[in-house]
Amino acid sequence: MVRNIRELAAVSVDTLLQYRALHVLDESGSISSSNWPPHLTGDFVSHLYEIVLRKCKFDRLPEWLSKAKELRMLTLQLGVSQLPEWLNEQTFPHLMYLDLSHNELRNLPFALAAMRELQHVVAQHNPRLTAHWTPHANSDDPAALCRYLKQYVAGDTEQQRHVRVMLLGLPMVGKSALLECLKHKHQSIDTRRAPARLAHARARTQCPIIESVKRQVEYNELRLHGVDELHCQVTDPPGTPCHTCGASSYEVVPTERLSVEIGFASTGDSQMAAAVRFFVSAENTVFLILIKGQGLRRQMDQAETEHEVCESEKVAVSWLSYIQEMVAIHRQEGRVILIGTHRDRSHSEGSWDDDSRSLWKLHHKLSLKQSRHLSLSPFPLFIDTLALQNDRPAVWRAIECAALELLRDQRVPKYINACSDEMELYGNNAAAPKYCSKDAFLGMHVFRGLHKDQLLSAFASLRKLGYIIALPSGDPIILKPRWFAAAASITLSPEPNPETDGKTRTVTIITARKRPGYITRGALCDQLINVKAEAWSHLEWPVNEDEARIQANQLVDFLLDIGIVLVDPASVSSSAAALAQVTSTDTFACSSCLW
């Protein structure tokens, strides 16, 4: 066993030729591709049956490995993010065991499936692996991943075409307007007849909107990668005024669980924290950070005069920091596009040139904060969110470019895309159940004909892409995320604000007069059932009152599961009482009312 560069350099060719194995565990972190001894490469490793490389500082697999034609066992725990094309049957015809654990791989090469002697592939502790690999890579069955690999490539594969798009920004900045514009069918735009701008009522969004939007790809490079139609799950959380918690008014506190002890300070989407937090860490996410571009130069000049940071910069920096933390925690990849809105008003005021330069200046500041796994688009966009003919294509082009970076080399079994397509349609079926047990879910027609390994991969992909939600308890499965997000956001909805709500009829849970912030289960169910406004149509309460109450009670259990509402210990007779035993007279603490 070699443990550092000094010991490695001391291994002579004669010594190496006496052995069939080379084990290198670089505890000191001193061994890299640049200082690997040249006499331990090429033909001098061709006789080895086993090579183990752990913790060496390699940014990629060393080329000399391809000379070890007699290998039976190969361990590569190097923290690399890509594998070379020469890791295949032709290079290693006798390889039986391959350990790729403790790396940063997103995908495994198809060529492994064609290696006839290969029996075991280990890929644990690869936190960035695409979701369909993870059930098998993390399985206790040592043959699971190799078995899946050979079945995976034996079937039809295609390019992944599903991404999530999340809109982030302050109230009335134009998020919902942009969503409506993006949804507008391209072929319906007739420049001779249709207006240049989409008609849209600028009312504040009250609950998270989750829409499936399909786009016929126009970016040639993305089409060359096999994506003719891009499927986007667009999430538009409601904008709300900023709240303070003793810190900066614009600080985002990225907490996984809200409770009475934890405050939430937001850059404008406080309801997103619990209601839509399942999607912040979704696989292949494009984040659109929207700020008001109109008057940006004036805003930045005034802030500079006062030796402060302007509101738009605080918002953009806070969202970028929040996204970076979520991407790091969940080991995902993301792309960010900075968008300035109200370009039409900036033109009318004659400040477009100055505002545009200020937007580029802000974009440059943000680019200095980007990370390896969360990068900023090369340029910002300054748009009119309702412009169909010019700005809409510009936004879609930026999304397609970001999608190309995220989806590059992401081939998946065809059934992964097929299951995702089916769940898109399922979410639009008002008559379909909103939730069910995991066993019932895996028995749905969507998965007909799939074997156990394929079911595991399909479930993991649907969950990570945000088409379903698996709560912390594991059962049941939320089949309509937009229903759950809407219901959850009601309990987090702040008090009405005339400055941002305008004429919008807001919905807020009314808690006990004598105990503000507390409410009984029965009263909470009653208020939820009575929310029937058009803005909350995603709740889809049954006409039958008994069925509606059953769903409302189940919903409360879901909210308890993720900590949006909390059981008041004083109202529960036994400290060991389970959530399912909470009665209609038990009292909950409502997180939004305790900020």
C-alpha cells in the first residue's frame, strides 16, 4: 500500500513487476497527475490484475490506466466528474469488478454494459448522479447497478428532455406575466394580426403556480443533442413583501423545516420555503431571477450616494446565495438567468440605455459569485414580460441554452421520459386522485410493463424532477404537486398588504382570537374547505362535503408532516401521540402567524 508521493516514487519498475496489484491511498493529498512517476505508467502496468487509486488529486482519469489490459479489478475513488471514452470492453476485456464510488459523476457510460466479464459496479457516494441511477448505485445488493446497467442499455434510450424552470422575484415584478407569455403558443402568433403584447391582468399571484409548458426547440445545438421538444415544469411562487427577523430585510434563511422557533426572512417568496421547497432542489433546474429594470440606474446611483446596496441588488444577491446553498446541499446542477423587467416603461421614460448598463453591471457582480455547479447565463435580459414577438423568443432562447448545459450527455431509458410525460397529463386531470399510497402509485397504468429495477428508477426520476412529492413519512405520495403547493401556501399566506395586493382578494387563515397563531384541526379544515376562489382553483375540493372533509383532514396531516403547522403540545394528552391521533379539537400552531 502506497500512502504518499515519496513512497510512490520509491517503487521501482523491478518491484512493480514482481506484483500483480498496485494500491495507492493518498492520505496526504500529495499525489496528482502532474507528479505521478513516469516509470509507473505505460507497459510497466500492463501486467497488473488490480489497481486501486484512492484520494489522489486527479482532475481526470490518467491515460496510462488504459495500458493495463489485464485488469480484473479497478478502484477509482478520485472525486472526478467524468469518465473517459476508453473505459470500455476493448481497453479492459477481462475486468470483473469496477469501483467508482466517492466521485462527482452525473452519469455512467453506456460502454460499461457491453463489458462481458464485468459482474460488479460500485458507485455509492456519487451525490450528483442523475436520479434514475441512484436506487441502484445506493442499493445493498452489490450486483444491482451492474444488472441495471445491462438492462438499461439493452433497451431503448433517448436524450432527457425534462427541466424545471423556477421564477423568483419580488411582488409585481412580472413573474406571472412572463409565465403567461411563455405559455403562449408560438404558432398562434401572427405578426400581421396578433398584438405585439399579450393582454394580462397584473394582479398579485396568491398561491404557487406550477404549469407544464412544452416548447418546440429552436436552438439548433439543443436539437442536435436529440431534444426536439423541451418539457418545462414552470414554478411561479407568489411574491410577498419582505419580512425582517432581526437581520437584513432581504436575507433568505434556507431552512428545511419551519417551526415556531425559526423565522423566515424572504426576498419576496416566503410561501416558497415550505410549499415549494421540494422544487428548489429539483434535478435540471433553470432559475429566472427577476428584478425591476425600469429605474435601475437611478436606484443604484441613489444607493451609492447613501453608501448602501440598492433593493434590486439585495434581491438578486440573496436569491443567488439561497439557490447556491440549496444546490450545494442537494448536490445538484443549476443555471441562473438574470432578467430585468419593465423595459417598455424604461423606454417611455428615456432611461433605457442607463438602466441597461446598470443591469449589465449587476450581472457582472453576480457572475463573481457563481459556483462550479450553479452558473450564471453569459448575459442578462432586459425585457417587456408581455412582448410576444421579441422578448418571449429571447427568454426561451436563454432557457434552451441553459437546458443544453444541464442536459448535455444525459441519456435516459425511454420509459423515464414516457413516465414524466404521463404525469404531466395526470396533473391536468381534475378527476384524478391527488394522492395515494406508494404501492398504489407504482401499480398505476403509467408503469405498466416495467420490472422492479425500472420502477425504482422511474419513481426516483419523477420525484427528483418534481412530478410527484414524497413526504418525509414516505407515504402517501402527492400526485398533484400544484394542489399541495397551493394548499400549503394558504397556511403561510401573510396578512393582506394594500401596497402589493391592490384589489386582489387575498386568503389568510384566521386563528383563535384569544390565542393568535393557534387554531383547532376542525377550524383549520373548515377554512381550507371554504377556499373556493378562482385563484385557488387548484385545490379542487369535491362537491360532496364528507369527501371534502376527508381530503382536508388528510391535507392537515401532510402539513404536519413537513412542519408547516405544528401540534400544540398542551392540547395532546400523551406526549407520544402520533400525528394520526390528533383530533378535531386539538390545537395547531400556524407558522405564518407566528413570524
